[in-house]
Amino acid sequence: MQLEPLSATRATTHTANTRAITGTLGEPALVALDIDGTIATSGTLEITEPVREAVARVRAAGHHVVLASGRSLVGILPIADQLGIQTGWVVASNGAVTARLTLGVAGGYTLEDVRTFDPEPVLQRALALVPEVNLAVEEIGWGYRVLDRFPEGKVNGEQEVVSLADLWSVPVTRAIVKGPDVAERLLGPLRSLDVTAVPAADDWIDVTPTTLSKATSLEIIRRTLRVGSHRTIAVGDGVNDLEMMAWASRSVAMGHSPDLVKAGADEVTGTLDDDGLVPVLLSV
């Protein structure tokens, strides 16, 4: 499947970056992969055999495959398991949680970096402006405390319905604000509270600590692994992937991505239905 340059300039950038990624024998690359819309259909665990094989090939060649997702950690672990990734790094909750997959430890991971914030001002502002919103806060490795239950499959892990006071009783890594047109109605007001607010859909906003993204965690991982900045690839399809794409030496948007995401990438590959991730991985 042919990768599609976005412009003549981007085509030149793609050529240079491909040489940088593939041209230095023995120097591993860091390949950062979004999950929903890139590896699997949103909210599912379905991964095609060509994708699994391509990921395995990249890892067997000595490169670092890092799953970087808006999913919570409990939602990433089954994907890592399907891909045969038992050791390595993952970025969860849009960068609020960085974990290392480790054999022989409880749960199969150790938490390496966890960023939290006080959710009370955010949740109070959301309720004041859009009273019909539903709210949730993350419990790492378990699921979510929620104001009302979310439909099955909409959040990862377990759910516990709690009072408002219990939602903001302790600092959290991530909060979810879901309601009609919240991306339009609440992004500005929530961002004014010095947090990172990212729309996952028209009716869904993920809130994490300030100045945080997948890219901030990936840079920590890159330095820890001592991978050269010229040996970084990022593949994604969502607005929450834009910082990651800007961070990477070579960035690729899935073919079904919004125009804003495509414009922020060096290349556009096929869609999820076309296994668009596969040719990117095979070019590493």
C-alpha cells in the first residue's frame, strides 16, 4: 500500500525521515502507536493478523514499539497482550500515566510517571455550564468512578457510581466530561482552569493535568531508552495525536483521520479498514 505525501514539501520530508529511520544499522527506533483508530476499532480489542505480524516484526528487529493512547492503562493492557508485548513502555490517559510492562510483577506493569490534578474546579464548571453532563474520574489499573454509569464499552475497566463529593475527593490522572456538544460548549471554559482538555468527540472531553500530552511522556521514554530524536515515528488518527506527531521525526496520519490531523502529519497512510498501519511498520 503506497503512502501518500501531503504535498511536495511533505514528500521531501518523508524521504529524508525514512532514510533517518531505516538507514542506520543497529540503531533502534522508537515507534509510538495510537490504539483506537490506528491499531484497533475504537472501544474494541479486535486487531487484525497483518497488524499483529507487522508489530512483531518491528519488535523482533530490535525497535521499541510504544503504545500511546487516550485509553486508561486498564484498557491498554489487553491490546499489549494481543500484540505479544509483555515488556516495554506504554503511555496511557493521553500522557498522564507512563508505565513499564514488566514480567513477574503484580498486574504485569510498574508505574513510572503519574501526573495528577484536582478535578473539583473542572467538574463544577462543567456541571454549572452544562447540567446534563455525565462525569468520570480514573482509577489507575481498575476503571472509573462515575456520576452515572456509562454505556458498556464506553470506558475501560470497572465503574463505580459515586456522589459528586467522591468524584473530586482526591487528585486524579484523568477526568471525562460527556454531554451534548461539550467540545464546543466547554473546551474554552475548562482550559481556562489550567488543565489540558482534549475533545475525543463532539460529546466527549478528556481532561488531564496542564501542559501534558502523549508527547511529553514519549520524550521521557525516548531519553530513558537513549533513542535518537531522529529515530522516532508516530502514527495516529485523532486530535490528541497532534502533539505526538509534532514530536516525532516522522509522523503518519491514518487515512480516515480528520483533515486537521492529516495536515499535522508528514504522511497519510491507508485507513484502519485497509490495515493502513501495516505499510508504515514494514518501512521501519
